[in-house]
Amino acid sequence: MMTKDEMQYIIDYEIIVDCYDDYEVAMGWHIYLEETLNFPFEAEVKLKKKGGTSTLTKVEVLGVASEEGGSENPEIDVEVSAKDSDFVMEVPISRLQNIKADEETLTAFKIWTFWNS
């Protein structure tokens, strides 16, 4: 189990080291998650149906969505595909629940969650 100090060290010296503004911090996180998360993996995400109700749906997380043009938005989007679907959609990484992945991926999510708390 990783301590808060260990997570803060990774954030300070691996993810946002040499970042001078919000854009660079966002890009540091984007690169870290893209390089650290091992795709594909399974998770669940609340998806809204046509009638307005939401349902927790099992998805396959395929990768980090491209950061076209860059952004200062601290949220990172991932590409997901619902089971038995050929469609790929982008959802904020913070909406993923019940993640089933390897230890390295789960640790990256813990660090991301710690940063955003």
C-alpha cells in the first residue's frame, strides 16, 4: 500500500516536475496516465439512457483520449467501449468505477484520486 507521502513524491518528481502553468500540469498528467495505465482493462461507468435514467454499464477502457490542441482542464478523458458494442466514446476518467486492472494501473488511479481530493 502506497503512503500519501509516496504518492505526493511521485506527483511532485515524476508527473508535474518542471511544470510552470495549468496547461503543463494537465499535459504532465495526460502523459503519465497514458504511459502508466495498461490498456485494455475493465471498469464500470454510469451512462445516461434516452429516457433520462442512468445505468451502471460495464465497459472496456481502451486508452487515454487524444489531447488535441491541449487543454488546461484538469480532467482526463478515456476512450471506452460498452460490452458487445462497436462504438467508442470518451468519458472523464473520474467517472470510472469498479476498475478491474493490474496493480500498476490501480496504483496510477490511486495517485490520480489522491491528487484530485
